[in-house]
Amino acid sequence: MDVRVPKHELDERMQRFIRQMDKDWPGWQYAIIVSKNHLYYFTGTRQEGVLIITSGEEPVLWVRRSYERACDESHFERIMPMNSFREAAAYHGIQQYKTVYVESEIMTLAYLERLRKYFPFEEVKPLDLQLSKIKAVKSAYELDQMRKSGHIHQRVLEVLAPQLFREGMHEVELVGELYRLLLQEGHHGVTRFGLFDTELGVGQVGFGVASLYPTSFDGPGGNYGTPATPFMGSRYNRLKKEQLIFLDVACGYNGYHTDKTMTYWFGNKPNPEVIEVHKRCVELQHRIAEKLKPGAVLSQIYEQITGSLDEEFMTHFMGYGSRTVKFLGHGIGLTIDEWPVIARGFDEPIEENMVFAVEPKKGIPDVGMVGIENTFVVTPSGGECITGNHPGLMLVE
């Protein structure tokens, strides 16, 4: 089976990027892409190297390791081997170009200084927003990958995961067994983020109040873990009867992600308050999804939804205590955390085939984090859910 990104797909992405740069940065001359996520997006391979895009010329992927693999797995038109940036700089002859555009959220100072030895730029400008804009609207090819991820996601969390729960098991056991199931079903095996130096394993897995525990991860849920790996769950928190299970788990297929949160109740039915709070979160997800139509404004959706909630419900909504997040959902694709976000400040109308993870959640003292998350495609009739339709808080004995 050919899993390479089609050539027409790569060509269209490059053309869209150039059009966006022409619009936002008139007169731009050259850009350098170094992050593996963006190298994959533009070239279909994640090798060590740099992509140099020069206005009016053919872009070139310069590969240090492995040139052979890059040629084997990529349909990109022009791939060149290099041992040093000196070769790339000499080839392009860009001594007259004084401004370079780079991924400012990713480019380290050390990397920039290594480039500066051979590329005589004087000014550095960001192209992060331009990259975010072109990645936000998914092609038919990208949506196909994400729907396949969503199918895996639904099967694992709605059908297979409840069979794993055992009284006395610890969280890390469940993480390992979930990962095995995801891989068996076709998950590509990694969870990627765009935010610098952010990592997360399978996802946030917590039994009971562990899902309320503080974490540096920018999300409403929590988990224990350890100081070194605060995202892996705990070997000491064991599953008990009459306890909430919180699974905020990522999935991916051929590079593209979906995001989904399922909650379960292990034992007899939870008390009515827990059921009611969770039900309200599910209703909020439906309300948000209905608004995900072309032309909608995300900041307005955020204000409409949060403005409709009473003060009592807002307590511990989208987090616990003072650790609440100021969004209701986020873009998703090659990384979990893509632009734009359902939050204040995102005032541009959304477009058809953008994709969002929508995640209204609320912490309940002495219980844990209830709520839901699914991944939706923007369509003229509202958000199309691609990760399943179970309302969560599934009863498991």
C-alpha cells in the first residue's frame, strides 16, 4: 500500500502557502522551514534537513539524513543531499536577500545562529500565522486520514476500553493496555503538539480525583504521573469501585490526529448530581457543534456559550479551582493543538473543512472531571462528528 502523500496534495499546499505569504508579507523573498511537522506537511517526509522556499523559484528540500529515505517516501519535486548549510546557501545564491521568514515558535537561537553563518540575512520575521492559516482548512485527503483516526478512536474508547477496567489496576497499567489496543487498531503511535517542548503520551488518564490534579498541560483535565513524566498516570493510584474513570486520549492515522474524551463510572450508578453535570456538558458540546458552520466566528461562539452559563456551573468549568482554561475547543490536524481556537480573540470567520476538538468539561469535588470531547468537521449544516456519538459516563461493572 502506498502511504505517501500524493504529489498533487504537496503541490497545492505549497501554492497555498505562497499565496498566503504574498497576501500577508508582500515582497517577501525567502523562507526556511525546519520543523519536522512542517517538513512532512510540505514534502511528505520527516527527515533531518531544511526546506528553502524562495519567491519565484522552485522550493528545495535539503536533506542531511536520510537523503535515500526522503527520495523513497516523498513525491516532492526537488530533494537535494547536503552535508552543510554552506551547500544550500551556495546553490540558492541568496546573498542579496536580507530578510528571512522562519517558524519563530520553533526555531531555537542556536539553530538560527548556525543558519546565519551561511545565509546572510539581517532580519528575521515570523511565518507561524501563515502556516497556521493554510493548515487549518483540510483537504479531502487530510479529512480521509482524520476520519480513519476517528473510527479507531471510537472503537477503542467506546467499545474496547471498558473491557480493560479491573478493580485494583493502576493507571499506568491502563495506559499500556490502551496503547496496545490503539496500535492494534491502526493508531500511528505518537501524539504530536505544535507548542514548543510539549509532550503527552497516550493522553490524560485518571481514576477519580486524579483527573483534577494540577498539570502544566494546557487543558481542563489533570492526572498524577510523576515529576519526570507527569503525563503517564500513576503506579500508585488504583481503580476502586464507585469511581470515575477519565480518559482524554489522542489518536492518529498517517500523521493526522483526532481528540476524544470518554468518562466511565466503575460500579453502581453515580449520584444524580454527577449525572446532571455531565449531561449539561454533553448538551454544551451539541450546542457548540451546531454552530460550527462556515462564516461563524469562534469568539462569538465562546461568548454565547459561556455567557449562557450560571455562576454556579462556571465554578470548576473547563478546569478545577483556579486552574481553568479559557477555551472550549481547538483546531486539530498534524498536531493536537492547531489554530484557530474556540476562545476570545479569534474573530475571523471559520471555513468549511476546518476541524475542531470540542471539549466542555467540569470538575466535581471528590469525584473528578466529567464532560466530553469529540472531533468535528465544519460543514454547512454544522459540525460533523468523526469520533463517535456515545455521550460518555458509561456504566461499567
